Amino acid sequence: MAEEQQQQDRTEQPTPKRQADARKKGDVPRSRELTMTGVMLSGAATLIFMAAPLTDNIGKPFAKAFSFERADLKDPGFMVESLGLALASVVAGLAPLFLVLTIAVFASAVLIGGWSFSLKAAAFKGQRINPISGFKRIFSANSLMELLKALGKFAVVITIAILWLRFSLDDLLSLGMEPLKSAVPHAIRICAISLLIVSTGLLLIAAIDVPFQLWKHQKKLRMTRTEVKDEFKETEGRPEVKSKIRAMQQQAATRRMMEDVPTADVVITNPTHFAVALKYDDGRMGAPKVVAKGKNLIAARIREIAEENKVPLFSAPPLARALYRSTKVGQDIPAGLYTAVAQVLAYIFRLRDGFKLGQQMPQKPEPEVDEDLF
């Protein structure tokens, strides 16, 4: 009862991950009817085209093996050796047929469920030898379906076989009038054609069984809404874990950013809410680059590090806000701020060089910025 209720709760289609996990375990749709039909049809077709070669490959080795001189009877190992050679020749002659049947087995399986090899599917499971589970399988809906398929196959095959027997009765009776050399390949060909005709009836059973197996497999992999949510959390990451990771990444980025503040040429401030550290080397850079930026507590920390390392602070609230909004750390400043930033950097460089050369302190600029552009 619990299993039925659980199955009723599985209303969601299987996700790609669930299907991939099932394939890794060897749980893929398979149709025994399709495999059997493929083997029967390919075997019959091979026998039709290889009737004459099979007769030679099987008949000649046996004829040769059992044709011997009177003196050979005195050798105790002669008959065993002859029989071994005959059997080896027969196996070699039937090798093409075995190869075709083997290919048919794998090709029929690949057609419906694709190629899948898993040792987990062949692993020992105690449930398989559990008598209670065995009785449940015997009296399950799946067993009833298998019984109906078996009865259907029997009815189809026996009907086609009777009709074909009546149609080919004259050919069968005429075999007794033919020489042995031509009768054997003719008999093989008649048997192969009969097998092919009878096997075509199995196509109807396979055409019904394949969609049923696909539907059954899809139904078995269905999921409950809880399973879908849990899988999504497992795949995409739980929100609390992702939040923790983002926080750690932010901390690492902030730490690296703070390490670059001492290399800046100037820190433009709001003066309290925003701080943007800029660096410019006219020999290697096409435009000034932002090495650090932040607001509130981070801005305060940037100013502290700048003061500790004697990096000039320049108070320009509109420019600081525009730089903060329009740039990212490690990027060049936008072209719209070239003029304002150039005024600040020129002032800082002249101020620094003026102290070295003893010149008069330059006048502090007041850069204008249209903040609506940023």
C-alpha cells in the first residue's frame, strides 16, 4: 500500500541528472521482443544468402573426416582427430552466422536504450533470491503483461507458420525427388525463408512492446516534487552554502584589492561615503586604472591604508560617485571621465614634483562631472 502511495506521488518527469544516474547503474529501457525479432530476422536473412556456402563449409569437412582408408582404423587416435577437425571446420563455417547474430543482439539493444555497460547491474542483490519478492514478481502487473505477450507471440507465430506451411507444402515434398547435393542447400534455403516469414510476425509484437518498455522505464524514473527540489539544491548548491561561498569570495577579492591600494597614485573620496583608488603610468597604460573602490566601511579602510602608505587623498564628491558607479576594480576609467581625472592626476603629479623641486604649490582643481551620464 505504501509503495502504491509513493508511486502515486511521483508526478514529475525525470530530470536529465536522474536519467544519467540511472544509465550509470545500467538501468536503461530494454525490449526482449525487439532483441529476439532482430536476432531471428538477421539469422534468417543470413541463412538465405549463405545456404550454398554453409552446405560446403559443413558438408565437405564431415565428408572428408569420415572418409578414410582401412589402414587408418588401426590408429586409435585417428577417429578422435578426424572428429575434432570436422567440428573445427563446422565452427569456422558457422562463424559468419554467429558474428551476425552477435551484432544483431547488441544492435537491437542499442536501438531502444543505447549503449550502457555497468557492473552495478550485474552485482549480487539479495532481493533477487528473496522468495517473497519472487512471488510478488510472479503475480505482478508486469508478469501479466509478459504472459499476454507470450500468448500473443504464440498466436501470431502459429498462425503464420500454419499458413506458410500450407503455401510451401509442395516445395517441401519436392525435396524427396532432388539429388542429395542440391537437396541440402535447397532445404536450408526453405528453412531460412520459413524462419524469415514467421519472424516477420514478431515485428508486430516488438512494435507494441518497445513503446510499452519506454513508457514503463519513464514511469519508473518519475520523481516526487521533493526529490526534484532536493536534486536542484544538490546540483545548484544550497542557498546557505552559495551565500557562504560568495561571502568568502568577496572577502578574498576585498583583501586583494586592499593590497593594491599602496600602489595607487591617488585616492578620490566623497570624502566619507566613497573612495576610489586610481593608478596611472603613461608609459604602460592607455588610461588610468581603478585599483580599489568601496563605500562606507570599505571606503574608510581604503582611506586608512592610503594614509598609512602616504597615498594622496583628493576630495571630489561628484567625481568619486561617478567613478564608483561606472567602473570595476581592474578596469580603465570611462572616456567620459578622462578630463576630470586628468585634472586630478596632473595636480597630484605637479604637487609631488613641486615638493621635490621646491616650486610653488599648484592650485587645487575642481573637476566637474555630469553625474547623469553615470
